[in-house]
Amino acid sequence: MKDEGVGIHAIQEMEKLNLPSDIKLIDGGTSPDLIAYTRAGDKMIIIDAAKAGGEPGAIYRFKPEDLASERAELSSAHQMGVVENLALLDITGNKPKSVIIIGVEPAEIDCGMELSPVIQARMPKIIEIVRKEILNSKH
């Protein structure tokens, strides 16, 4: 669905980077089963398309409670899957200490595997923001 796949494209770009060995990149696909990654680390960063009313390509930083309170909406069909999975991780005591969601305002949601030119042009900035999140968890 074009820009709905921003997370997958970001993971593919990040796989090309020389990241520390304790960083795990996971493609959650369209129905993420976050419970499978319990105790995966202290910080979980989720990258997804998010409709929050900004210009196409706008980048947002959310916390799970922002989604739960409907201040933001992941545009992908698995929004509830993310919220429910995080709640389940919390109930089981396996939720990471920190969960951050990097949302990107989509330009095009339509059939296709490629990102729109707007989102493709924003990919370096998305990667930069995610790298900063990773570094912040290292300090």
C-alpha cells in the first residue's frame, strides 16, 4: 500500500548501516506480533505511517499512550495490533522500558510496493531520527 510500507523500507535502509550488535531490526509486517520479541531489549522503536493531520512526509514521535488516547492514528491496518500487543507485553511484565513510535504522514496510500517520491525523499531524515533514538538509549 505504498507509503504504508514506510517501516519496512526504513528497516531495509537501516540494515545497510553498521549498527551495534545489540540492535535488532525486525520487520513486523502487517500484523506485528510484538509478544514474540519480549525481553528483546530496553527500548523498542516502531516505525509506521501515521495520519496526524500534517503535511505528507511530516515525521512524528509518539508514545503508546498517544495512540491509546487517539491523539494520533497509525494509518496501517495493524494500529490496534500494536496497541494491544504493547498492553499484553505490559500485563506479562515483558514490556520494554521505553517504547517510541516514529510516525510518518503518508503522501499516497494506494496499491504498490514503492514509496511515494515525497516519502522516499524523507527517508534519510527518518533514518537519522531513528539513529538518534538508538543513541539516546545508549546513554
